[in-house]
Amino acid sequence: MSGTAYLDTFANDNLPPREQWPELLFDLDELAYPDRLNCAAELLDRMVARGHGASTAIRGAHLDWTYAELLEKVDRIAGVLRTELNLVPGNRVLLRGANNPMMAACILATWKAGLIAVPTMPLLRARELGTIMTLARVDAVLCSADLRAELDLACRELETAPRILSFNDPAPDALEALMAAMPPRFEAVDTWSQDVCLLSFTSGTTGRPKGTMHFHRDVLAICDCFPRSMLATTPADVFIGTPPLAFTFGLGGLLLFPLRYGASAVLLEKLTPELLLAAIARYRATVCFTAPTFYRQMAPLAAQHDLASLTRSVSAGEALPLQTRQAWQEATGLAMIDGIGATEMLHIFISAAGADIRPGATGRPIPGYHACILDDDGNPVGPGVTGRLAVKGPTGCRYLADPRQLDYVCHGWNLTGDAYQVDADGYYWFQARTDDMIISAGYNIAGPEVEDVLLQHPAVAECGVVGAPDPERGQVVQAYVVLRAGFEGGPEMAKALQDHVKRTVAPYKYPRRIEFRAALPRTETGKLQRFKLRQEAKESMETS
């Protein structure tokens, strides 16, 4: 690591062995980055130098910052990190806050100071925070004042607790007070393009978190791929949405992408579908990022709001049901830009926009990325065959000291954990997570396909479908269903839903067991936690 600017080499030292990395591709001219690169300086200093200083960069609930104002905030925070906290390049800074301007500034300042950002979801509890701090060997924490309680609990269990500074806090020892004493300019650390700047932990549909490691050049690479080719982003764009900045979907869509193009970002906390629609109208947003669940809930409310400014809506985080796509398009006239990304890949790598959209398909590899379908032996398969989705591009999986690196990378490809088919035109069609495939009496049944059908029934608000152990068939399809208001669960409703599935898809796919629930387990980013449902189904069978 002769090129590193880091005095603390923990992150670089804990990268996987180079032979375990995926193959990295830099096919586009935009991806030819220099050897020395600080992504925060590129996103802020460079944009101010290009004449965007007076343009709005970030809007919050109670304040707006221009690019020049954001740059000064970032520089003052960087000064606090390096002088008040005495951090050295390569140290890790855990960041804890909801979507607001100060959280964004803290992330950028961490990078500019030559430190490694470890963003965390606002709803994480003490046990989860403690695990992350231990795995990442966190040196300091910047935490929103309203989220201190769980963090303080976590630190009590650590042998050596990092120093914590609160922000969005009027206290005399909080970050804002310390910023006031700092110079308004901070010279960006001359980092190597391959210095790790981001440790992003998986949101967790399968258990123990994995730290994914991303370089300064990776941050710019995602900005120079998806928003350039799929969104055609311009300085006039206003980005808005719900994914947390601690989730790479939100970090890209609500901070990095707008800054890269001189556009603006609206960062709001605790949005409901109704409040997001109102915010789109209020801020005249042009690009929305959120999950299918939100679009499904917003569709029947859309007519109550002026959404004329909105020209692009992006869905990711989980599979987009065809019913949700159709409902949103009927309500707004907008064809959804679906996409699949991964924390390991940093952002979206397969998508389609405009005339290239094929409803039901996720899309095709975006410029800069390549994809294929592999069988269980790692061999490519042709159109119409279900297999493991494999991807490569300028970003890729590098886990922090985790043997699961060998599971994610195969023959240079990143294996996302998704079962897909590709058609003759190169469009990729989601089938299931590879661990969501239900095998019943010899039939392969994709749980999300059954979910999509159930969601088309007027009584169903949400559902999760998993394989439940069965002595005769190996597994049977089990559905956990949340009904809409006005509908009642029971044997008659269960039969109606079963008949609906039988009428819509091959009869062998119907759910032989249905349980009605008030809610389903989801991660903070909105992903359905099917592993919890599978565990419940297993335990139910063992006790029955």
C-alpha cells in the first residue's frame, strides 16, 4: 500500500487478499481517475471552483445551504476532527444521524480529513452499534443529539469507548460550538484513489453484519455511472427521497449524485408517504428515490398533490412488483426506473429508463457494468435459464476481514445473492433471492413471484412468502399476509387468496399455508426480512 496517505492502515491491512477481489472494469472515459484523489474535494471544492458556489446544495426542514456554505461547514468539521479529536488519516469515524444537512456535512468532512466514514442507521440499537464499533475499531463518533441514548448504552459495553461529539446540539461542547472556533478553510488530505473511505455495513437480511469497504474512486464511480446514463442529471435537478444516508442507496441518490452534477438535495427526516408527496410538491423535486413499499402507498394519494415537477422516480432496495409499477404510472404518468444494487457494489448496476424500460424486468447492465447468469458450478448460462446473478464493473465486493468474501466473489464476478434470468435482448428478470427459492415436490417456486400475485388482490396490503418445512413435499409455500383495513383474516379469506393465486399463476405455486399478521419484519431500509419468517415457519413446524 505504498500509495496510501493513511498513518492508521487498519482498513487497508484488512482488505481481502488481492486474489479474492472481483475483477474491476474501467471501460468508460469518465472512470479514468487520477492516482491521487479525495472524493469530498471533488464533490465540493471542485464544484465551487466551477462556479456553483451560490447554487443551493442541500435543503433541510429549517435551513438551506449553498455549495459555498456547505463547503465551509465541511471544512470546519474537518478541522474539529483533526485538531480537537486528534484523529490521524485512516482513523474510523462512526456517523449516526437521520437525513439532515449536518449528517451530510459530517460524512463529507470525514472524507476530506482523510478519515474513514462508518455511517449507521438511525434505528440501530446498542447491541448492533457495539458490534459495528468493534468490527470497524471506531476511533470517534459524530452523533445527532437525539440519537445519543442507544450509542451511550453501546459504549458502556466496550473496553475502550471512542470519544463522541454531538451535532444538531446547542451545547457548548457540541460539534457546532467547536466548529465556530475552527478556520473556515481546510486543505483536503491528499488521499490515494484506492484508500478506503467508506465502511458500509450490510443492512442485514441474513444475520451478522458484513463491513463492505469502498475507495475514494468508488464514490465517484457510482456518480459517473447510474445518474449519468439513467437519469441524465443536470444542475437544475432537485433530488428527494426516503433511504437513509447510512444506506448506500440513499447516500448515492440523496447526496453524492446531486453534488456531482451541481444539483440540489432535499434531506428530510421521518417521512411518511403523505409527507413525501407533500415535500415533492413543496420543494419542486424532479427526482425521487424510495422503495417499492412507499410507491405502492403513495399511488392512491398522488392525485391530492401537485407532482408536475417530478420527472423521474427510482425504485430499488427490493424487487419492484409489477402491480406497484402499474399503479404508480397510472397515478403519475411516470414510468418507474427500477434498479438493483448492493451494498457490496455501492449502488445500482442494472436498470432501465425511458423507452428502454420493459415492465417486469429490472433492466440491463448500466454503462460501466457487465452481468451474466451463472449456474451452480460457476458457468455462464443462456437466456431463459434461472441462475445466480453475477456482476462486475468499477466497484466490487471487498469485505472487512470476513471469510464470506469467498462466497460473494467467484471467478472475478460479484455474486449478489439473487436468482435471475436474462432474455435474448439482454434484459434481466428477477426470480428470487437465491435463499428465497422454494423447492416443493420437485418444483422450483420463487417466493417473490407469489408475493407479487398476492399483492394484486384488493384485500392484501403486504405479504411475505417463504418455504416452510414439510415432511411430504420437502417444503410448502407459506404466506404471511397483512390485510387492508376493512378485511378480516380467517379460513374464508385464506381460501380466497389461495384461489386467486391458482387463477393467476401455475397452481402448484399457491400458498398451502397462510397466516394473517398485523405487520411484517423489515429492516430500517424497508427490506422484508424473509429469514425471520423462515425461522418462524421452521419453529412452528417443530412445535406442531
